[in-house]
Amino acid sequence: MLRTFALIAMAAPASAAGAAAPDGEDRVYRALKTLRTSLIRIGWVVVLLSVAGYYLAEPVLRYLRDLTAVKLAAFGIPETFFTLLVLALAIGVFLSFPYILYAVLAGIRPLFPAFSTGMMRGFWLASVVLFYAGVLFCVRLSLPYGVEFLLDVDSPHIEALISVEKFVSFCLVFVFGFGILFELPLAMILLGRIGAVPRATFARNRRYAILFITIVAAVITPTPDVFNLALMAVPLYLLFEVGLLGMRLYGPAVKKS
């Protein structure tokens, strides 16, 4: 089945490339086969770490509750149990993120011969650092201030009782959202390396990038005040500038003739 998919994927380039087609076809097939193996291994790693994460789920939930100073309530008998299962799965993904990223990069690397093993490892290391830096930034700054602002909006005569399920879902979206958004400079560098979007395009449309970053920050942050918006927008813009610098240092992998 993988062989058939590879033949279909390379059919158009094969007619144009002539003798180079078999190499490209084989490269796609090997990439798909490696990626399939990587996804299977990722699934096992996530499952095993999620089992271990179940024993960490309750302490993590207590930490998030104390961090945000909220009062949690369960509006159903199985709500807390299923919430802990979701949190355990999230912990498994969080702990296995370095392996997930490395396995995916190793799986798709055959499609890009210009990317050496050393370059891939550097990209992997930077991605892991940026992801956990985004999570740390969220947990230490944005999440507590955002929740505090939302709770202060309530009337002093109303005591907020927050569902444990909705609270965990809110925190997970927030934490993983920040972690992924902090990958912006690496995504820009990757687009430049494969020649999809040149650096000049990003630099020329900086004003639109600022507008897009502001919109994304307004959507991700749960509060309408300028302070919390800036907590997300300013780091994202700085990461955008870091991405431009990285695109200057690491130009396209293949120069166009």
C-alpha cells in the first residue's frame, strides 16, 4: 500500500524528471515507511508515559489549582475520573514531546536530502527548548494573570464554582498553545530552508505579521485587557524577529538556478 501511494505521489514529477524519477520515488517510499514506523513507536511511548502520567495527574491538578487560586467542583460522578485520564494523556504527550518531535523529523528527513543529521538534531534541540520555554512562560506568567483577571470580572456577590473538566481543558489548551506558538521562528526558518517562503516576503510584510500576531494573541489569551494581550503579543513579535534573523543566517538549502 505504501508502495502504491509512493508511485502516485511521484507520478507527476516522474514524467518531468526522467531518469531522476526512481530516486525521488524511492525517497518518498522510504520516508513514508520510516514515518509509519515512527508513528507506531510514538503511540507506544505516549501510552506508556500516559500510564505513568496517571499517577502524576492529581499532583499536577493540585498544582494548577493552587497556581490559579480557583475553587474546583465536579458536576457529575465520573467527571473527576475522566478528567484525570485526560490530564494523564496530556502529561504523556508533554513528557514524550522530545521523542515525538525527533521521530517525526527523522521520518520526513529522507524527503529533504539537504538536511544533514547534524542539522536535524540542531533543529530538534531548538524546537524542544522553545516548546518548553513557551510552556514555562505560560505557567509562570500568562495563565495565572489570565485566570485572575477573569475571576475578578465576577460580581463580589457571586462565588465562581469552576468545573474541574472545563478547568483542565482550559489549562491544557493554554499551555500547549503557548508551547506550539513559541515554535514560530523555527517554522519560519524551515519555510526558508525548503524555499517555500523567502525571507524577503516576511520582512516586506512585517506590518501584516504584527497584525496577525496581535489577532492570534487576542484569540489565545482569554482576557480582553491590554496587559495580558501584550504578555502574548510581545514575545511572539520578538520570536518573529528571531525567525527573520535565523532565515538570514540559514538561507535556502538549495539555491534556485
